[in-house]
Amino acid sequence: MVPLDYLVLRLVRRHLPRRVVRLMLEHRIVIKPGLETLAPAEAAQRFLRTIHDAGDTVVGRRILIFGYGGRFGVGSALLQAGARHVVLLDPYAKPSRAANLALAKSGSPSLTVSRAKAVPDPDRLTVVSAPLRAYLAGAGEPADLVLSNSVLEHVEDLAGTVADLASVTASGGQQVHFIDLRDHYFKHPFEMLCHSDKVWRKFLNPGSNLNRLRAWDYERIFCRRFPKVSVEPLGSDLAAFQAARPRIRPEFLSGDEVRDAWTRILLRASFA
């Protein structure tokens, strides 16, 4: 049986106008923004640790952040850590004027203030409010590192997007993606897996889209474009999975309960 609170929230969330959702995100009303919005310094440090653990560095590198959320903080922090250039790409999020202005006033070397607005230094920070394919069509320079945080689970055409991500990655480049596999009504992390594709698409899928792909789906799709791919769990909820297991549809089960219970993953992909 579908939990009533889940059903009500999903139906309401699906029909909320985009401008209302944006307002709720901005003021953190019910909908929780991503780490790059809540704590950009922490998000940047997580990227830096992960890149360092892979034996790589941001120093002197060109970085593309796929889906930056509207705030320049992570890009600024990566530049301060030694990156040569950072591209912030997001076709959906509008730059947060107040947050970015505050960052510029705090002394960020990649930003200046002009007419009460934060202006990126074009030699160090590029902001792209267009799809990745449009960036590529405009002869966007390849990146040594491509990073994202809780973005890929919202992508509808993942195969096409991964093809574009591969195209924007320089020879020898690396990608790092943090992916949240949970239903984003986090109280019921596996509920979205209990519904048919028709019901999900017509009634329950939120406006931000959840593609419902599992860890093995991401691995398979990335392996088509990159010779080296690894997926590791960052979180698991076996108890919640086992409670939902009788209702979870077979297409979302691998037969390995440990892996099926993963809630968050780290995916690395590279040409090296």
C-alpha cells in the first residue's frame, strides 16, 4: 500500500509551478537544496578529497561542474585550491544574485562587483546557462575534470548525457559524480521503485525528474563511453530496502540485496 504522506507530497510536488519550487529551494522550505548550495566549501572539499584519493589534482586543471545550482561558491573554492579555470554549467538554475554578490564582497579573487552584481573573471570562471550539448556546439573547451553532485539522478536521457560528458572530457581526463539513488522524499527512500513506469511518469515523478536508475545502470551506461569506470557505495539502508522489498518492481532488483540497498554512490570515469 502506498504511504499516504508520500502520495500527497508527490502529487502536490508534481504540480507545483517551477517558480514556486525555485522560491522554496531558495528559502529552504520543505525542499532541501544540494550541498553546493547549503555548504559550498564542504562540497568543494569533498571533490578535492575524492580527486586526491584518485591520485589526481585540481592544480592547473580546467574543471567543468555539471549542474552547479546557481551559486558560484564551489567554483570559487576550486579556483582558490589551484584550478586554472572553472566552468559552471546549469541550464535550469538561475545564478543566485544575493549569494554570489556576498561571495564577491567577501574577497573571492574570481569575482568582482559591478552594479550590485557579482561578475565572474572571464579568464578564470565561466558561467553557462545552457545545456551541455549547446556548450559543445559552441566549441566549448574540453575539461580535465568533470564533476557533479546529486545531478545525474535527475537526467532523463542519461545515455545521451554521458555521451556529451565524454565529449567534453579532455584526453586523459577524469569524471567524478556523486549520485543519490534514493527517492527524494527521503523518509521513503525506495518507494519510487514500487510503481510502474506509466504510474510514475503520469502521476508521481516530480518536476525535477527522478530517472530511478540503479547503480548497475549507471555503471553500464558509463562503460559504453569510458574505458575505466568504478562505482562504490557511499550509503546504504538495508532495513528500509527489506521493508519495501515485497513491493519493489523486479526491474529495479539485481538479486544482490546488499547492492540493491545502496542509497548513494560515487562514480568515477576516466580515459586514463
